Amino acid sequence: MNERTRYNDFSSFMAARFPYKVQKISVNAGFTCPNRDGTKGYGGCTYCNNQTFNPAYCHTGKPVGQQVREGVEFFSRKYPKMKYLAYFQAYTNTYGETETLKRMYEEALGVENVVGLVIGTRPDCMPDPLLDYLEELNRRTFLLVEYGIESTDNGTLERINRGHTFECTADAVRRTAGRGILTGGHVILGLPGETKEGIIGQAGTLSGLPLTTLKLHQLQLVKGTRMAHEYEEHPERFHLYGADEYADLVIDYVERLRPDIVLERFISQSPKELLIAPDWGLKNYEFTEKLKKRMRERDTWQGKHYNKP
């Protein structure tokens, strides 16, 4: 089997859409979340410390356009022919007045060599008036809306203080994809209380949604979070996967995933100074090579055990 056909990779997906290399530029537009400001709760998700998202050029004290320009300057010194996607990443980037959001998105798109947007958000923060604008925006530029799904289990979502149900997620994904907008998702594998069987079963549930892309991340315990405090008091409630064990979990998951879903990444990397556990000492590309090797050993591929409904 051709190596590149074992799973549907994000770089090939982007190469099919752009005749040049494209790099994401992270933007912190100063948003909050409804489970932080009291609208739905306080404290945010129990695993979340948004310091893990932001590079040095990405600071809320700077206007969106300045952040994007500084990001472009940072990368263009080494890659002068690169083009860019402004990635609204930290917190909930559709949580605000529609006109304010539109101004921020347009400001990012106005930076030279920016060819599209990626907008990270929550499924309970996508009102129809904003979708109307995004549908129009999607006709004139590249647009990917990425929802934090995290889990398909409502008990888990309540435990981690998400403030919404999986039914809300499914509705938001369907409404967004129904407008012709590329729609992505993000899940965390290994959240407390979830079994291996439950995690693997999640793949089939997500395959029933009109997702274009999916990010898988291992659970990481990060300093300054409520989950880190819970782990300190009750470590027996957690199963932290080793790198090899997690690779096999991901393969089991991907085998049951719809074959056309684009897999953007398999792990995340929190800054060393914030990470409590697990510390594998692997960069993203090193884990990906480990995963590919294990897939060859198992002679398997994305969708091998996918059951089409």
C-alpha cells in the first residue's frame, strides 16, 4: 500500500487547494468563552490553559492586523514565497457582536499574502446571522471553521465544564457544513472517565457528521488548570497514555473513521514549562512517523473497519 494512502492527510488536502505553501498565523483577538464569563459558567474547561496556544507574536495587546503582519514577517524571512491563513485560535472566536467579528476577520484578510481564515470556536457560539456572513465570506476566500468537540459523551462534557452537549455540537456542524463551509473538529483522547472502548466508538459517531477535517489530541495535564488540581488529588481517576499505547489507540480510532475525513494532526505539544504529564519528548512529526511505522506493521489504514450506516 502507498504510504500516503494509509490516512487522509492535511498537507495533501491543502496542496489540492493551493498552488503554493500555506502557513497558519495564530491570532489572539481577546475573546473569552461563555463558560468563563458567567453566561454558562465560570472557570472555563477544566483542562484549558490558553497560554499553550500563543506564540510570541500573538498577544491580545496588539490589533489583529499587527499580530498577523508580525507572524507573516516571522515566517517570510525563511519562506519568502509562503502564503498565510489567519488562524483565530485562542478561546471562542465567534463569541461577540457580529459586526465586531466581521471587522476583525476582514482586518486579518487585509494583510498582504493572507489567503484565508481558520476560525476556532465552540458549537454553542454560532448564531445564524454570523453564519450568513461566513457563507458569503466563504464564496470569496478560503474558510475553515473548526469546532471544539472534545468528546461525544455528554457525561464527559459535563465533567470537563464544556457548557454544551454533543447534540449541540452535531447541530452546529450540520448547520455550518450545510452552508457549504469547510467544517472541522477537535477531540481530546483520554479524558478522565472515558474507556478505551468508548473512545474508539467515538470515531463512528463523528463519522456520521459532515466533518471535513479532524484533529486528535492526547490528554495533557497543564499547570494552572482545574484538571491538574484534580489529578494531584485523585491520580487514580486518570489514565495517561504512553506514546506507544496512544499510537495504537489512534490507529484503532482511525480504522473506524470515515475514510474521507482529513486528519490534520494526532497530538498536541504544550510548552515544557506548563506541561505536567504525559511528557513523551516527541515532536509532532516524530510521533507521526511512529504512527506511520505502526500502521505499516499492522497493515492498516483509515476506514479499514468503518461501518457505513
